[in-house]
Amino acid sequence: MTAPKKVNGMTRERLERMCSGKHRWADELAARAGGLQSLEASPHVIRLFAYHCPICKGWHLTKQWSTEFPEEISLRQKVAA
């Protein structure tokens, strides 16, 4: 028996291209915790954003802001206005 050609409606090739090299977390909380660890280890990165991946159904991190995931992960404390 061979492996299915599609996973979550995507071809395996597309899935590998879009998610290869990215760390996948099971949920948003785990992704945000991983983001804090990444920020502590990489002082040149100021903020990260966690997003739900429609391809692999897991969670990834990005440095790009988007209206889809506006809440940043940052080591800086926010000052109330």
C-alpha cells in the first residue's frame, strides 16, 4: 500500500514546500512559549507572531505582522496608555 497523495487537501509536495524547515507546535500556547524561548535566544529578533497553518493544521511563528495574527509575542513589557 502506498501513502496517500494528499494530506489535509494538499499534495505532499506542496505541504513539504510550505512547512519544511518550520517548527510545528500542536497549539497556540505551545507556539507562544516556543516564541518566548526563541526571543530569549535571539536578541536581534524583537517580536514574533504565532499563526495557525492551514496546510499542516499546526502552529508556526513568523516575524511578519498580519491582521490575521495581530497579537505579538515580545519580551518587552507593554506600557498602558
